Amino acid sequence: MGTQMKSAEFREGMMVSELRQNTSINFINTLRQNELITINRRGEIRLTPKGKIASKLGVKNYLRLENIERQMLEEEIQNIKVENRGLFMVFGGMFISLILIIGFWVLELKGL
């Protein structure tokens, strides 16, 4: 299936039967699952915006890039979560310090 994904060409308005002759059902299912194509009632292929890009880059390259992008996004989300936890701890510490300072100040005023 990897070689079929490299050499398979699909385009707007192409009939599914024509694509099926040149490739496999697995390839067509891959295109549909990744939302690269839609198939209308007449059996014509319609490219989604992602599909238009994939038809120019090649499906294998597009899916590889999409996978890398997904991995990078997940890593960035994890980094943001770690940063948020750190900031929450810092601000929590500052809030506790503020409460202690106000408490100490109130005790000092009562002592006067």
C-alpha cells in the first residue's frame, strides 16, 4: 500500500471507479478517514481543502507531515501544562506570603 500511496493520483471530479482501478479500497478508505476526499452520490470524488494540499504534496508526504504536526502540538500542550503548574505554584506561594504579611501587620497594629 505504501507504493500505491506514492504513485496514486486523485483529483477533483474523478470517478471512484477510476480511482479504484488505479489503487485499492484501502487507499480510498485512507483518503476518506483522513478527510482528504468526499464522495458524492454520483460517485465523483470531491477534494477537501486538506485533500487539495495532499494531492499536490503526495498523500504519503501529507500524512507524514500531519503526523509530525500532531506530535509537535501534543509536546507543546504538555510544555504549556508544565509551565502552568509552575506558575500556579509561584502565584500560590505569593498569595500565602501576602496573607502572612497582612496577618503580621494586623498583629503589629493590635500591639500598638
